[in-house]
Amino acid sequence: MPHARLCTYVIALLVLPLATAACVNGVNGSVDVPAGTTVSDATTVNGAISLQAHAKADKAATVNGSIHLAEGAQAGAVHTVNGDITLAKDAKVLGDAETVNGELDLAAGSAVNGSLGNVNDRIEIDGAHVGHGITTANGDIHITGNAVVDGGIKVEKTDGNGNGNEFFGIHFGSNHVPRIVIDAGATVNGPLVFERPVKLYINDQAKVAGPISGAQAVKFTGATPPAS
């Protein structure tokens, strides 16, 4: 009996032939969606996912692996547990982009229309747009290069043992004190909520349109904030 959608399962490197409306699922192996190709889902368990230039996927998800959207690529939502998420120039995520243990790196012209979040590791937003705020527990955040973050920033509390709030049904955390830097030219619209100690630095040429709770902002001039 024919199926509405065709999924290909392999246990090695997955390379999708030029086609549309297919999905590519794996267990142990990377997923590579070629340039210009449109697929429904690109998922694996142990492996990286790469959407090449101007490729599209409704969802990109893995457990142990990084996710990369090349220039002009687009995904409906992006999720991993142990891995980085990187968006190249003009790449776009229509929904949320979330990882637990991994960096979040948005290049100039890229966008996450939903929320952007992790628990542990760095968040770098360089001239990109985030539509529904940033959430972390232990990650440093650097917003620069005329970036715009709508929806504010939230750093969630950890308990006395360094355990963070639940994320993907798992508790994570550390005793790291997050360093939040909002550089010249960057804009953050919405509340800045800090449920745990952070080091907050705001350039005098940045725009923060929202209340700040839980931290005292340190203003700075020039390209480099004060040393922690």
C-alpha cells in the first residue's frame, strides 16, 4: 500500500536526492540536505544535520549532533540535545531553535522567528533577528552587529546544586555565572529577567526597551565591555 510520505532510513551518511516532499530519517548517521532541495523532515538520533544553501525542511532534529543551516536555508523548527545550532547568512528558522548542551550562533541577516534557547553554552547573535526571546540557564549571551531581539531575555534559576530548570524533560545546570553583553547597535525589545546572578553589560549605544529585573546593568563605551 503506498504511503503519503516516503521516509528513507539508513545507518550511514544520508544524502537526499533532488526531490521534494520527502523526509529523511536516520538513527546513526549524518543527514545532508543538498542545496535547493525541499524536504518535509530531516531527522536523526546520533549524527549532525546540514541544510545546504537555500535548502528547506519543515523540521530539523537530532539528539547527539549539531545542526547547520547554510546561507539562505530555511527550517520550520530546529531541535537538538547535545550539539550546536548555527545559522549562516540569511538562513531562517520559522519556529523555535533549541538545544540543551550546545552553542547557538546566528550570523548576520539570519533569523529565528520563534524562541531561541539552550541550557549550557554560548549564545552569539551577530546582526540577526530573534522573534520571541532568548532563554538560557548557564549560557553566556553576546548580542552585537545591529541585532534585534524581540521578546526579551530570560536567564532561568538553578538550585543550590547548580541544577537548572527542566528542559526537554531533563534537569541541567552548573555554577557558572552567565555573562550577558549587549553591544553597540544591538536592540533588545522586552523584559530582561534574571532569576539567578549574572554579569550584565550594556553598551551606551545599544537599545534596551523593557524593564530589567534581577541584575544591575553595567554601562560601557567602546568595543569592549569591562573585564569580569
